[in-house]
Amino acid sequence: MFGTYPGAGFPGHLQPGTGWVEVICGSMFSGKTEELIRRIRRAAIARQKVQVFKPRIDDRYDAQAVVSHSDLRVEGIPVDTAQDILEGVLPDTAVVGIDEVQFFDLQLIEVVNILADRGIRVVCAGLDQDYQGRPFEPMPQLLAIAEVITKALAVCMVCGAPANRSQRLSASESRVIIGAHDTYEARCRRCHHAAPVSAPEQQSLPIATESVPRPTVPEQLPMNFRE
């Protein structure tokens, strides 16, 4: 299908001034935000007016900027609701980026459609499954209305296979927990567990804190005293 893999082009009927929706989805550590930033930077190089929005609650790396796990960053606008995005888009903006869409409610679908109908290119990125492997709203609805879809995969941290799920490492069962490497791992279908699990611990040798007396080694007896 068209546009379902990284690097896919845009539908031939899309002309300058025509809006459309692009969705980048996948698990934690699959490069979703990196790809969002890459597309935004390309648009900026082409002298297009860009704006990037993020949920205010996502302040893991920076309160303002949109930042990937690999520390790629672009200027961002933190907002509380999807309506704030609609109200914050400037009249001359050609491209709108929205990161971590799973932290918005279903109103985001209406906002994205309005922007695309205005002739704006809208690039969305976020998780498509929660920590239990269930569809994570509003991503399923965004996928349904998108013209271009990119499914990003990570690497399973247990077996090295392609990973499309996010393994929670903390004990909390809340659906939304803001976290990174200390809270989640990328896992494949086989290695993923719906219930939170502990991260594998690396074993290390104990370090002595006190000096230990060396055992006394008797001196070797002369040959004529041996039995």
C-alpha cells in the first residue's frame, strides 16, 4: 500500500496548497520523533513556515522543545489540549507537526481534519499501542484519516528481533506514565508481557568496603626437615 513504509513519497494528486495528514506510529524507541523532526527540518529548508506542538505534560527532556531519545530537537509549542493547537496555528503556517499524539483526546481528530482542509500539511507522531499492547487512542482514528502512514519499528531489548511494543518496567498500572529508558523497553511480540515487569539487572561482583587481612602463609621448611 502507498505510504506505509519509511521513505514513501506522497500521493500524486497532492498539489501545493492541498492539505494532507501524515502519521508516524510505533513503539517506544522506534524513532518516531526523529522522523517527525527530519520531516519538519526538510520543510523548513524549503522555506515553508512550520510549527510543532507537543503536550505540555511531556517535559522529559525539555519543557519547550520537541526532543527525541537521541537528543535531536526542534523548537516546540507546549499545549494542554487539541483545541490549543487549532488556536495556535498562524495564518501563514504551511506545515504543522504534532508529537506524542497519544496524550491528546479524540478532539485531536477534528483539529487535524480542520487543519488539513485548510491546506496545511499535518505530521503526527505517537504510540499506536499502550503498555499492554492495546490500541492507544487517538492513534487508531488518526491512522484511518491519514493519507501517508509510516510504521516505525524498534529493536527488541531481549532477543534483538523487530519490536513494535513497549514493555513497562515500573509497577504502576496507570495507562499513561511519562518516562523513557528507566520506565520502558522496546519488545517484540514474543518477549512482551502485558503486565509490568522488572528490567533485567546486571550482576556485578561485590566491592569490599573494609580491608580483609591476608591469610598467613607458612614459610617453606628446609629439605632436611621434611618428612
